[in-house]
Amino acid sequence: MDVRRAHERYRGGDPAAGIDTWHAFSFGPHYDPDNLRFGAVIACNEERLAPGAGFDEHPHSHTEIVTWVVEGELTHQDSTGRETVIRPGDVQRLSAASGVRHVERNAGDRPLTFFQMWLAPLEPGGEPSYEVVRGIADSTPYALPEAGAMLHVRRLGAGERTAVPDAAYVYAHVVRGEVELDGELLGAGDAVRITDAQGADAVAGVSGSELLVWEMAER
């Protein structure tokens, strides 16, 4: 079990433009050859956008992009002509496949915070696709077969517990609050990477908390 603390992330973004980013993996100019990926996960970015701020049109390819909004509203537009607004509790997935362009912006009047996770597909290429699951339930995992992965959203009250999936790779990222896993106290922005998870101790909520857990197969 490898614990990564919030302060160990890379600071990015463009604060002058209202964009503040924290990267959990090697990303862009922040190159770390020892932190390129874990299982299928190749990026986990915490993005904070001021009202009116955002990312202008940019391309993606051969990447599964999953977005989880913490607060505020994210406006998404892409080269297929679709435009959607993603809110807390929604899961957004963009399969870039052979190539797609999109815009992400805070078109609202209050700050926006979201997590964006990039996963490597099992096979490159194909046709781009897009999906939004509105208000996903805590007990409903979100399957991402293109990457051999499954996302579990866990919202724990104080004293509540949840199991750690048995899997070749498990990546757990604390969105808010505090949890305890195998004796380790984890706060917002902290993450745990577990290899060959089998019968791992349950996660216990120390305070009201929200946790994103990726269960990934051997690649």
C-alpha cells in the first residue's frame, strides 16, 4: 500500500486566469518518470475554476476521461456538437478514442471544483463516445470496460465503513473529509495505491467524507 499525501501533488494551472490545478501524477511540464501511472490511471487532477474561467478547445485521443464535480457546475462542449452541464453527483465519461476536441468552462457565478481522471484504454482507436450518469447512487459502481476498470463512489458518515475491492490495482482518492484505511488517516487530497488487493481492511469514515475508488484489472 502506497500512501500519497495531498501536499506531494504537483501544482499547475494558471492562477492569473482563475485556474488552480493539483496533479496526482506526472503531467505536462511536471515530469516524473517514477509517477507516470498506476494500473490504468494516468492522471488524477483536482481542478478549481473561478467563475468564467476554463479550458479553451483542446484535443484528446486514446484516453478515457472521467469527471466528478465536487461543487459548482461544469459546462462541457465537444467537437460532436453536444453541450452538457455536469453537477455534483454526476459522472461524466468522454472516450476520446481516435480523437475528439472539447471545451470545459465554469459558466456559473460561483467557484467550481472537479476531479478529472484519465485512464489508458485496453485498445487504442475506435469512435469517440460520451455519457453522463446523473446522480449516481453510492451503491452503484460505474463500469469502464474500455479500461478494464470500475469506479466506486463512497460517501461515508462518521463511523461508517466500506470494503476495499479485491483487485490487481486499487486507487482510492479522498475528495473531502477524513477516512482511515489500514491504520492510515487520510484527508482531502490524499490517495492510496494498492497492488494485489486481497481482503484489505475496510475504509472507515472519521468524519463526513467522500471517496473515489478505482478497481482495476491486471493489464
